[in-house]
Amino acid sequence: MVFPLPFEVTRIRRIHTKRVDSLGNDVVVDDSDERLVRVAGWAVRSADEPKLAGHDRRTVDVELFAPVGEFVHSDAVELPGRSQRFEVIGDPENYEHNPFGFSPGLEVVNLGVIE
């Protein structure tokens, strides 16, 4: 089954590259790559009990339903109509290999507001 991907979000991938400066010193340069990614949708968490994700156990503010492999830990995300920028918390939740033989082609990407 293929789910429609009617929405677009902006994915900002952070890239750390090692370079040598003019004095011969190793330096790390931070770059970013912005790309529009089509997604199935997202849901704002509204339960009484917060959902915690990642090694740091951060509170999940939004669950994004995206194609498998589009997002990785530490990507930043901009959602249409929202002024905040979000960050991917932990690894996306992938349910492709479940015991029921259903492969949704989507994974749940946990997002937290960047403060």
C-alpha cells in the first residue's frame, strides 16, 4: 500500500566537514542543506502524558509521518504555518518489519521545538 504524500516540509540537514585552514590547522565547518520533502502529514501531541524520545528523553512536540529514510537524528524541520523550527529527536520509528506483513512505507519522526 502506498500512502499519499500531500504535504511539503523543509528538511535542514546539518553537515559537519573537516577542512584545513590557511595555517594548516584542522577545523570543523558547519554547513546545512535545505530540501523540500513530501510527507503524509503530522500530528501535534496533545496527551496528558508527554511522549519522550531519544537518548536525552526529550519531550516530543510533533509526530511527523514521512517516507522511510528521509530524516535522520539531528535534522531540523520547518513545518508550513509554524514559526518554530523543530529538531528530529532520536532515530525515526520504523515499523516496516512488523509480524503482520504490512509495510506502510512511512516512519514516525519525533520532533521537538528548538529553543
